[in-house]
Amino acid sequence: MKIKKITAAVFLLGCLGIAAFVWASRIDLIPSKGYSDGDFQIATYHSPNDQDGDGIDDQTDLLKGVKDYIATKPKYKSKYYATGYPDDGYGVCSDVVAFGLLGAGYDLQALVDGDVKENPGLYDIDIPDANIDFRRVRNLQVYFDHNAITLTTDLGRIDQFQGGDIVIFKNHIGIVSDLRNKDGIPFLIHHAGVFQLRYQENAMEKQGPVLGHYRIS
């Protein structure tokens, strides 16, 4: 009887351990292994443009700018900045994109503000404010819809997703990583909240359906 109880306890602990591992993996508590484009025979895309003339193409430069930004480990807080770009170590999801583009020579604040003024009918904005309009996901989706290369939202077409692409979900935005999971779906570089463990994680599918997928042109 005692052996049966021990066996049952070991079995229960084993089940709990497996469940804990699966749960930890799903929330990316345990980092997923990252694979490269080459592991899936996917050619890495390089933009023909170099906006800031630094010798690095825009696609690569944007990804580099994003990684430089998240390396500062910005804390999550949604607030208004008279400077437009956050200047105190805090930020939200849209700031990952904004700072990445800034590093590649694109001032998203000025670009969105100019587009809002030229195409007010496209935006649901009562009173334009350059300091905040470029940090709202709904505005960015409108902007990228007609100012960027629009690409597939089907994650199954893994070769169509490249590091440095911009992806929009419901009320969220991020950048496609140059790392992929075991199925070839790219990791997501984003800033989703105060309890997020890592800025680059296997979270593309977890964010829900991709509503917009863009590449700067």
C-alpha cells in the first residue's frame, strides 16, 4: 500500500511538473529557442534604401534601432509627453516602432503629423496633436496603410515575414524579429506591459490575429 501511495505521489508530481513547464513555455517564462532565416532556407530581405546615409539599409537599420531602444530597458507607462518622444525611460508599444524608425532616419512624429494634416478625412482625430498622434496604434495603422508596403497577415507564410517589418494587432504594435520559433514564425519585439519579462519573445501568435503587416518603403 505504501509503495502504491509513493508511486501515485510521484506520478502526480510528474504531471504537475509537466503542466508547469507547458504553462511557463506558453507565457515565455522559459525563453524559446531562436532560429535564423537560414534555418528555413529563407533569404533575408535588405532594403534598397538607406534613408540616413549611414551605409546600413533601412530594413537592417530599423531592426538595429529597435534593438538599441529595447536595450535601454524602457519601463511601461502610458502618459503624454510635450516632447513627443518619451524622454524619461518610460514608453509604450508604439515607442518601439517610433524609436526604431528614428534610428533609421525616419521621424515618425513628423511623418504622421504631416499625413494627418494632408489627409484629415482618413483619421478619426478631432484636434490633431503632433505630440501624441504618432503614438496611437489606430493612427499608425492608417498611416502605414497608405505610406508603407503592405504585406500578408497570414503567419503561415513565414517567408513573407522579415526582421524589421512592422506588425499591428488589436490595440498593439511591434516589430518582427530576425529570430524565429521552431515552426519558422518570427519572434516579436514589443512592449506590452509592466509584467513583460522580455522585449523580444515568441509572442506573435499569442497577440492574436495580425491586422496589419508593413515594410517601410
